[in-house]
Amino acid sequence: MLAIHLSDLNLSSLSAQNGVRVSGDEIIEQLTDIFDDIEKTVFCLFDCSKLSESIKEQLFDSQIATKDNCYFINLDKPGENFLIGHSTHIEWLNACVEGNIEETVNSDLFCKVKSDKRIEPVELKLLIEHIQDYALRKDARTVSVVFSSDYALENCRNAILLESMM
């Protein structure tokens, strides 16, 4: 997964530093260049939180919104937060390929999991069950889970292994 913020794009320094509005066409051009350079197995989340509604609509109406590996997300507007077990925090966000980024039914969900330690198997099982239940309640099309912390890779591997055994 690749998270892309507006500041990551190669936009003119005048636009980025002086607050001059960046056009939707500039953003689409930069995102297209990025998506053309990466593997199709990598999916990208573009943070739309700093964009106006008109630019968001322009992005949703563009061909870039139809790419399988491109999602739009509003990182400034988190969804529900939960504490699983003693130390595992999860934050839900809506990811959107096209249409309204605020929709919660039949959307693509993005789940950010943070734990400052290795997640124990019992807590990991609770996490997996919570993700499955939440996705069913929201009638989600897909759920993307991203682990973040020093133990992210280990926690992710253990979650995949445990989920395959459930």
C-alpha cells in the first residue's frame, strides 16, 4: 500500500508554499505518473482531505478513479476508533474509488491498526473478528488493513496466518 498526500506530488513550489490553488488537472497528471510507475499489485490511497469539493468531484470523474489500484481517502476525518484488548487501537476510514467519499454502505473500508507491541494471538483473534463483524455491519465491498508500529510486519504476518486457520 502506498499512501500519497498532496505534499508528495511534484506540484509547483508556488502552489505548495503560497497557498495558491492547485488544479485538479495537475493532481490527476501527477497521480497518473505515479500509478504508471508502480506495480499493479500495489494499491494507492490518495489523501483528499486538503482538496475542495470541486477538485474531489473532478478526481472522481476522471479516468484515474477507475484504476483498480487507486483509492481516495480523507485522513482528516477518521471514522470510528476502537481499542481491541489492552493495547491494539484501530481506526476506520472510508476509501472510495468513485462517488462520495463519505458513504459508509457498499464502500471500501480502510482499517489502520496500531499496537506498540507484538499482538498476542488471543488479541489478534479478537481483532480479526472485529474487522469481519464491522465489515459485515457496514456492508463493505472490501477491507484493507494496514498495520503500523515497530512490529507491523510481524503483526500482519501473524494476522494472515491466524485468519487462514480460522
